[in-house]
Amino acid sequence: MNRITLWGRLSSCNVQKALWALEEVGVDYLRIDAGGDFGGLDTPEFLAMNPTGQIPVLRDGDVTVWESEAIVRYLAARYGKDALWSEDPAERTRVDQWMSWATMSLYPDWIDLFWKLVRTPPDRRDLAAIRGHAERTAARLTFLDHQLADRPYIAGDRFTIADIPAGMVLYRWFEMELDRPSLSNVEAWYQRLRLRPSYMKSICIPFDDLKGREVE
């Protein structure tokens, strides 16, 4: 019987972050479809695990964790053996700040762009809003491109969980039909991530089933 269980559908970008972390630490786990067409988020059993009624949720023995980045940090701390999230407070903070940057600065315009460009039917798209979100996402990635000029990964010379929130964005960014600036360092980082089997399995998942679907 699997010790770790993750609730969430594969097409959820937040679930993908948790899946990537699970694959990186190499633990055995069971994933249960939930959310979207699968539903199940408003049941008493699910709400007892996560009162917000959102995915992903991870259960590891007696421990239950919700919120994707909390799950990533938990897995790195418990199973990463200091490789993904250092026990040194200074090094850990360097990772944490980039995770926060991805969530607070990069993610909002990127996810709005995805919804307005991909999940909205063509005849309902707001082209001005799409252009604005695309430009602001490109500006955040241009900032990141400068930071990656002297390092192979976001927080330094090795892969850490700092790469997970921002790295999750890249597959859909490069697969969406839009004009993108040429960002050589971000593109090189993306290719390094694609060499990781965990990234290809968890993140590089076609999203055709989400096109034109405005409802979760």
C-alpha cells in the first residue's frame, strides 16, 4: 500500500508542482484524480483534509498538507536529504525568496494569460487583456533571464525547489500560441529542466483538453 497519497488532476498546474517534487525525491506515491471533471472537492472527507476545498492535497501517514508550495517544501525537507532545500538558513532563504517571487510576481499574469488565451473560446477572447498579460509575463521572464546569466539554475549552480514554481510555467509558456521575446538564458534553463525525467513526466503534459474550457 502506498504511504503517500496526492489528490489532484494531472492538468492542474498546482498539482504538477507537487508531482514534480514527488518525482524528484523518488518516493512511492498514489495519485487520486480530484477537481475539475473529477469533482470531489466539496465532500466532507475532502474538506476535512483541506477546508479550502482546493487541490492539491498530500497525505503522508499522519501528516496532511495542502497548498502546492507547502507540499513542495514538505517533501524536500522530509525526503530531499538536503539536496533540494538546504538545512542552512541562509541557503534555504535564497531558495525561498525565488519561490515567493515566482508565486507573487511571475504566476499571476501568466495564469491570467493562460485562462484568457487558452481556456477562453476564441470568440470570447479579450485581445487587449491577452496582450497586456503576455507583455507583463515576458517582462518577468526577461528579469529572470538576467538572473540566469551567471548560473544554470535559479538559486545557484544546482537544481533546488526554487526551480519548481517558475519552471512549471515554462512548458505552457513555450507551447502557447503567442509572440515571445528571445530569452537565451531562460531557454537554456528550460532545456536543462527538460533533461530531468521528473520534469517531463510531471510538467510537459499537453493541455488540449483545457482549450476553450472556462470552467474548472
